[in-house]
Amino acid sequence: MSEIIDNFPARLMKMTEVLCKKVPSQVKTRTFIDELVNTLFLMRDDNNITLKQLEAKWEGLQIKLRDIIQPLADCEDFGCGEVVDKFFMEIPIVYTQLLKDADMYDECDPASYCKEEIILCYPGFYAVMVYRFANILYRLKVPILPRVISEYAHSQTGIEIHPGATIGQNFYIDHGTGIVIGETTVIGRNVKVYQGVTLGAQFVDKTLSGTKRHPTIEDNVIIYAEATILGGDTVIGHDTIVGGNVWITESVPPNSVIYHKPSTVIKDSKK
């Protein structure tokens, strides 16, 4: 037993050499995401900085992302500098989208005090924000890193959004815990989703990789808690209300109302 324990570090080193190829640093990635979020929304960290300090933060973020991506670029043969430039060129667009997302939260949620509270406290807003960062890198075909980013948000919020999903403006997640949004999901504008909703595939098979296997949710749809919508051919038409606890595997026309009608029995406990 002692020999096994003594030799384990050497075995661990060999396995590390095998497993650590083409993998971004999870620690550096999480630090980068935290700093990016806190730079875009300074009230999360420090409002009292100068423009010069903010410019230095912005430049430092670009250096950190290049450091994270460089090992992947060396293995996958893509331009690290080009990816970093394209990523940061899209950040102002994403920032504008996030402000619109925050406006929708403020308009929809009677419990919200102000937009600043949403940015600081709402897990749904945070999950969508980090998804939008990961989605840029997914579209730029950077391997692994988008999932590392999205799983960080998953660990923080309990909301799982695959970076490959397509999500329109004004996306509203209320509460959010337990939500799953699959890779090929397409979500339109002004969609509201509540906790426990699954937008998934009807079954899992490796041969389905690269195919449309998750549903399409058109504009102005509301999906209430614990609803399950499955299948790549399933389309929920615009302006539809999906009630809680429903199970849907086929398309629904626009302007529909879908609900599950349970049977509730009340008995006298004394009898």
C-alpha cells in the first residue's frame, strides 16, 4: 500500500501530461469572467475609478483572454489575436443587449427595486449575461472555453444555458433554478421563462451531434415553472402561454394557451 501511495504523484504527473492538452485554465477563465462582468457594471465592484483606470482594466482584460486562448490556438491552429479582437468588438453590442434585458426585468418584476438591484442580485440576469459572452466564443469556434464559461454561470446560479443556444433580445428568467436550455435551442425576442423549465432533446445519442435537436421558441412566449419542451422539430408559436408542469413534444400554433389540468382531491383528515 505504501508503494502505491509513494508512486502516485509520478502516475498523476503522467496523466496530467495527457489530460492537460488543449484545455483552458478554469481558474483563469473564472477570474476573467468575474473581472469582465465587474468592468462592464462597475457598481458590482468599484464605482470610484477614473477613465484612465477603466481603460487600463479594459486593456488588461484583452491580455488575460489572449493568455487563456493561446494554448488552444497553438493546438487548434487559429489566430489567437484575431479571436480576441473579434470578441471585444462584440462586447459593446452585448452590453447594449444586457441593458435592454435589465430594462425588461425592471418592467416585469414587481419585486425589483431598481435596475441596479437586478444587475447586482438577479441570478437570471447573471446567467444570461455570461451566456452572451460564451456565445460569442462559441460562434468564433473556440473549443472548450465557451463551455467552461457557461458552466461557471451554471455553478453560480443553477441555470444551465449551453453557449450554442440562440437567444434573442429581452430574455427574462424569473428565479431560474433548474432551467436547462440545450445547444440547438432557438429563442426569439421578449421571451419569459420560469424556474425548472427544460428546453431539451427527446433522447440523447452521439450520432445526433450537429443536428437541430432542441426546440424553437418564437417571440413573446411565456413558459411557466417546470414545463418540459423537447425535440428539434418542436416550435412554440409566438405569443403563446405555456403553463406549469406541461410536457410538449410537438409544435404549438401561435397565440395558444397550453396547460396541465391536474386532479386535486381534498379529504377530511379526521375520516
